[in-house]
Amino acid sequence: MSDLPHENDQPDPLDAFEELIAEETDRDPDLAVIEAGSRTLRTQGGPPQADVPARPDDPEVDRALREVEAELAGRWGETKLEPSVSRIAALMDVLGEPQRSYPSIHITGTNGKTSTARMIEALLGAFDLRTGRYTSPHVQSVTERISLDGAPISAERFIETYQDIKPYVEMVDGLQEYRLSFFEVLTGMAYAAFADAPVDVAVVEVGMGGSWDATNVIDGDVAVVTPISLDHTDRLGSTPGEIAAEKGGIIKQDATVILAQQPVDAAQVLLKKAVEVDATVAREGLEFGVVARQVAVGGQLVTLRGLGGEYPEVYLPLHGAHQAHNAAVALAAVEAFFGVGSLRAEPLDIDTVRKAFAAVSSPGRLEVVRRSPTIVLDAAHNPAGAEVTAEAVREAFDFTRLIGVVGASADKNVRGLLEAFEPIFAEVVVTQNSTHRAMDADELAAIAVEVFGEERVQVEPRLPEALEAAITLAEEEGEFAGGGVLVTGSVITVGEARLLLGKG
């Protein structure tokens, strides 16, 4: 039997889910994801207490948060862009340049940015620095995007920050050809919240690209470039080298650049940019990297080579070789921030590094949310991401029969995504999430049939039914046969599945 609720149960949570979804149809796609989880704001050191905030318990606070969300939703969404930093620069000017009141680590790349940002944040926090983290998109709640001390800011603080900068936002709106976008306003909120805290260091993930991304009004002391692959080709370029030219825009004068392993043409572009601005470069596989790794219960045990030496037997509670490489990049970034390899020769304290990595989490990244059968969520949404996820599933799980639940966005390389998963999926259930960006389930099914064959594809347009169908298929070999379900294709699909499956 499935762990999901059935239609004859009273009350039916799926009905409530559908009502919530219906209320959100006109919102920005990233705001439309239904919020769930536990809300917390950590004010002292130690690991974060929650990854995904819930709706506020106080009805008045919830009402105020919905008003803010509605106002943000009335602006350009993140898929509509005007490539310029003029508006966000104008907002920073009238706010008194809050982004210049703290040092920052700026992160770009195609895949792995959020996980790397979380690792950097955990390391800095373990060394008693107060951190601010800005990442996107969110899994379930917009407040996830702005974190202080390792935890999302509270709904109350989110509302207060918005109200504080709203008059200045409106002032800039009136002076610009286009109003500030959803992402630009959120970026302004993050920078203002970090200054108000105040933080010792900000960890900032770009939204898209680099040069004209709204986050690029900071001068990152450390610029991090995670692996570059083809995504958003209509806006960033059709080759890794062209995309790297845009992403390299975050590399500033005299910064330290931490480069993950890159395609040759992308590496050439990034190194050239570093030379032009007299930046110092550390390259994965040369100055730092993964020395060894082995699968462990709940994650992996890795030995990392940093800028200051080796860090042996570091437990990382995340699956996949790609997460080990993200850890190496994060470690090098924090070493560079502390001057290891330039101002000081000795490595970071190994016990502190181990403690930090052991506390890392990354919701929606090979996250196990149920057992019997095992249900895993992963936000892979492009072919490169799907390939590393498929490889990690093979390594970390002993599935004898894995069923995929795939709901993708229409603007993605869906065929490439499905082809990457084809070898590990016995069958695939295609579905769609609640936003207007979602690819129609029947259109997705037509592509899936070409990749998997008709007999391996099932169509369930509603996500609750798709999850039920996948669980049933996974259970066909019996309770102890090793069946599993992987929900993937979109951060939004994963967020909605997370709610339905009761996570948080």
C-alpha cells in the first residue's frame, strides 16, 4: 500500500493542496511553490535547525507575508529579463550601498551553486563568522532565499525588510524605463538584511549568468565558478565558452577565483578574464581537489586537498561524486577567504572543517523523504545535472527497480534530461507542476515515449496521482525487493512533491 493519503480518508490533504495551488495560479512561478516545513532563525553558532520554512502560524503575519508575495508577483518574473544592472545599482545607491558593508563570496556556474553555497556557509559559520546567504530558486518558500546564520530569515523579518526598502524601490521604479523585477527586489532585500544584521560575510549565488545578473553589484573578494554546461542558451550563449564569458563577469579586480573543473573552452575564457583583472586563480585538479572518496551510510567519506594541505576523513552527508567536488570547491573558497595559500601557509583546523561538513544539508538534492519504498527528490533540471544525479543514484542506492516521476519546465532541454535518466529508470511517470512554466504532461509524454518506448511511459498530469502511480509501480516486485522512486525535472516539481510527501 502507498504511504500517500487515499480519497476515502478524512480530511483529505490533497484537496487542501489543490485549493492552495488554485489560489496561486497567477503568481510568479517561483513564488507559486507551496511553502512547508519548520520556521526558525538561528542567532548563535551551530548547525541550522530548519531548511524549509512553513507558513507563519500567526494569521496576521501570514496575511502580511501573502501581501508581500503578491506585490512581488506583480513584477517581472525571473524568466523575463532586461540584461542590465542599472536598476539594481540605482536601488543600492538610494539605500546607501549596503552591499559594500561586508565582504562577500560570489558564486556562479551552471550546476551545484546552491549546494556549494550551503557548504561555504557551514564552513564560515563553524569558524564563528556571522553569515548571510542568498540563493535561488527556492524549494518551497521564498523566505528560503535569504538566510542569516545558516537558517532562513523569519516571515516577520522578511516582511519588515520588504517594508523598509519599499519606498526606495518605488522611487527607483519611477526613474527607470522598467520597474525593478521580482529578483532585483529580492536581491535588494538580501543585501539590506545582511547589512542590518550585520553579517561578517555574505555568500551570494547569482540568479543567471554573471555580468548583468542583479547580484553583480557586489565586489566579491572570492569568486567561485562551479561547473559550466549548456543551460539558458537563449540568453547566455550556445557553447560553454560563450556562457563562461557571461559568468566570468563576477570576477573582479584583485579577487581570488576558485574554478571547479571546466570544459576546455570555458576554462580558457575564465582564465583570460582573471588575467585581465589581475585576479589570483585556484583550479580544481591542480591547486585543490578531491583526493579520495568512499560511500558511507547516509553520504560519503572524503579526503580533500585544499590550498593549505590535505583534509582527511571528512564525512559529507550528501550523495554523489559531484557533491564531493562541490565540497572541494567550497573548502578552497573558504581557505581563500581566510588567506590560506597567500597570507598564511597552515590549513584550516581539521576538526572544525569536519564538524562543518558533517552538518551540511541540501534540500531537494538526492534527498530521501520516505522509505518502503524509498522516495528520493532531486532538482536536476538540465542534462548535465541529470547525468551526475543518475551516476550518484547508481553509486549510493541499491535499487532493483527505480521509477521516475518527471515534471519539467517547457524552456529546458527535456529530451537531454530524459536521455540521461533512461538507463536507470525502469519506467517513468510524466507529470507537470502547478506553474505556467511547466511543460504540458502530454507534450512531455510524447518526448518520453521516443526516449523510453511507449510501454515504459505512464502519464499522470496531476502530481499527487503521479506519485501514487510511481509508488505502485515501485512496489510491484514486493515489499523487500528494492524498488524506489526518484522525483525530478524541476525545483518546483520537487518542492511540491516535498509538501505532498509530508517533508517538514
